[in-house]
Amino acid sequence: MTLVADEGEVCGGCAYQIDPALADEVLAALDAREAAGFERLHREVRSEPAGAPFAEALVYVAVATNPHFLGPLDERAIAAWARRSRGPSGPNADYVLHLHDALAELGIEDPHVEEIARWLRQEQEPVAG
């Protein structure tokens, strides 16, 4: 799953504060994981979309020049791509499913992520014969 800049859109989730004593180490690991064409940006953090900003977060956003950026695809095509792809942190399908579960745990509904997870889970089930 990739964050793409889109004016006026919001991204729900969870922000983590990095211990200043570990910042260089943590940022080096994140930069290595996100090195494949992502831009490191700072964005405001809000407790709700219309709320006042209370912090600033570092996010990694895909840019059109990212060699791995596929552009707009429907959810089934994204699920198929995720199923056959793997990154430094493991299988992309696992990442998507963990993201879906984490968003659900936070009470965040993301129809795009939900549909991709549905395709991943549907196509993993054995076919009865």
C-alpha cells in the first residue's frame, strides 16, 4: 500500500513518537525500507479530520517518478500485484492484510483498503472441488 499525495484527502492511522536517542537508527531503517522512490514529507497530525493539528509527522509518499509506482489500478489488480510482490519487510499481501486489521482496530473505515483485503482473502481461500 502506498500513500499518494492528493490535495484535500486525509489518511487515518496511528503516529509513533521516536525516542530522540534512537532517531538516527530508526530513520535509517525507515529510509532503507522506503528507499524505492518514496519522498519523505512532514504532515500535520490531527485527532480527527476537522480537528486542530497537535503534532507533525514524518510520512513517506510515492511520487510519479517512483519506479515501483503502478499508477491508478482497480482493487482486484492491486491485490493481484500485492500477492506476487515482496519487500524488505516481507510479503506485500501480509502488509495489506495487517494494515486492514490495524485500521479496523482503530475504527477507521477505508473502502479502498477493505476492497483490496477482500480480494486478497477471497483468492487465498481454497477452491472446493
